[in-house]
Amino acid sequence: MNRPHRNHPAWWAFAVHRLSGLALALFLPLHFWALGQAIGGEAALDGFLRWTENPLAKFAETGLVVLLAAHLAGGLRVLAIEFLPWSPRQKAAVAVSAGFALAAGLLFLFNVGVA
Ligand code: HEM
């Protein structure tokens, strides 16, 4: 299959933006469910929060932080295209967005105490 347009950082930025947007939207009901544990009382929420201390949950949380940071930075890049004068430095903007997302994930890991 010949898809040369996929050989461009801006296409990958689009793909990451769409996938991260969908993943965040899928996570949202889960997040509300987790907060809803508080309805069952303080102990129910505390029990759930203790469970989230396990390494696998922290790993998934790191992925979520990277996705949110990628979506935030990528979204700001799209909004800049929309509202600011055109800049030909789109590859640099994609690289800055990716760097920001990875740095956010790394900062999160430092805070968790894993990295
Ligand atoms: C953190 C701040 C956010 C910013 C700055 C942002 C920005 C944007 C922008 C500009 C678009 C349109 C992209 C385009 O037209 O190419 C978009 C799409 C989208 N966003 Fe966000 N967003 C943010 C947070 C979120 C959150 C928290 C969610 C989910 C809970 C989300 C879900 C989506 C989805 C599903 C799309 C559609 C993706 C697509 O059709 O390719 N966004 N976002």
C-alpha cells in the first residue's frame, strides 16, 4: 500500500492527537466511576486509592499522563494553526509537543519515585 503522506511528522501528530483524544474520552467514565467510590464512604475510596498504588496502575497512569500532555500540546499546535499566522516550522512544533509529552511522563515517574 502506497501511503507517502504517512511519512510525515504532521501525520503522526494527527494520529497521536486522534488516538489520545479517544483514549482520554474512554478513560473519563472510568475516572468518574473511581470518584464515585466516595459514595460508598471514605473507606471504599481509600481502598481503591490504595489499590492504585500498585506498579501496573502507576505504569498505566504514566501512559495516561503522556497521552494527556501529548493531546494538550498537540491541541495547542492545532489551535495555533487555526488562529495565528501560518508558520512553516510545523515539524519543530510537532517535535516540541512530543518532547513536552515525554517530559511530562518522566516528571510523573520521578514524582512516583520509579525513575
Ligand atoms: C487538555 C486540553 C485539551 C486541548 C487543548 C484539546 C484540544 C483539541 C483540539 C484543538 C482538537 C481538534 C483537533 C483537530 O481539529 O484536528 C481536539 C480534538 C479532540 N479532543 Fe481534545 N483537547 C484537550 C483535552 C481533551 C480531553 C480531556 C479529551 C477527552 C476526555 C479530549 C478529547 C478529544 C477528542 C476525542 C478529539 C477528536 C479527535 C479527532 O477527531 O481526531 N480532548 N482536542
